[in-house]
Amino acid sequence: MVQLSSFAFAFVAFAFGAQAGPCATCNPASIVQDGGFEDASSTAWTFDSGVSVQSDAPGADYAASGTNYASFNVALREYTQRYGISQQLTGLKPSQPYTLSYTWELTDASGIYDGGIDIQTSLNGVQVDSIYSQGRSALGQSTVRSVTITPTSSSAVLYISCGGSGNYYYGAKVAMDDISLGLRCT
């Protein structure tokens, strides 16, 4: 009887087109509608004042894919002032882990002398993620943020907001694109 090592088995499976691993059959669809902001007629998102959909200008590359992105104009405000976008999500599976991801970039840091910007994400008013970028170091650097969240109900409001703070903070602009939320492969 022939005994195959795990390497030989994996090689044979690969050679014959078999997929192995936990995500071999996992290709989760995003629950978020128009996460790339490309549909001009979409009403999926609600925008706070200070947030709008923008198109890449010649020479700019703020959209991660396509040509549009959400632009957050985080002007000088009180520490509690936030600028955000929200979307009502349905079809969630409570207690199941999901992967939330988006691409963000600091596009204008001319008003940051001391302090920085933060991005907060919440589901139904409960904060599920927060990141902070100090100073101007993130200027022009596109960053993919990916975090695991577990919803508690089948529908929820996704809210992503930006704020700024610091002793000498006078404003900044943040581009966000390719927002998705899909079941996590396990």
C-alpha cells in the first residue's frame, strides 16, 4: 500500500485543481451597497455635512478603485464634532464574524501642526473600531483597514466617521473608498 505524505497529497490536489483550506469555497459577498461610491444615483449612503463624493482629478489617485471616493473635510471643530457616512445594512447573520474593510488616505494635511485625525466605526451606535493617525505621516499613503466585527442583529446602521484633534489642529481631508462588509472565512 502506498502512503502519501501531506506534501505529496497537497501537490496532487493542487495539480488536479482541488482547492484546500478554510477559504477554498468562501467568497463572501459584501452587504454594503455602493462601497466604491461609483453609482451617482445611489441613495445607499447618508452623508453628514462636510462629507461628499468626489472624483479623482487628473494626477490624483485617491480612489482605490474606479474614479470616485468619499471625501471627509475634517475642518477645525470642537473635539466632539465628527463627519461621517452611514448606511442601513440588512441580511446580517447575528453572532457571525464579518470582515469590515475600507481604504483610506490623508489627502490634505496642511492644517495639521500638532494632533491628527481619527476614524471611528460603529454598528447601531456601538463603536466597533477606531484608528488614529498622528501628524502628517499618513499624507499620500493609501491604507487598507480590515477588522473583524460581530453584529448582534440582522440589521444595523453602519456609521464611519472622521474627526480631528490637537493643540494646533486646523483641518485635514481624508479620502475613503471600497468599503465592504462580508462574512469572514473561517
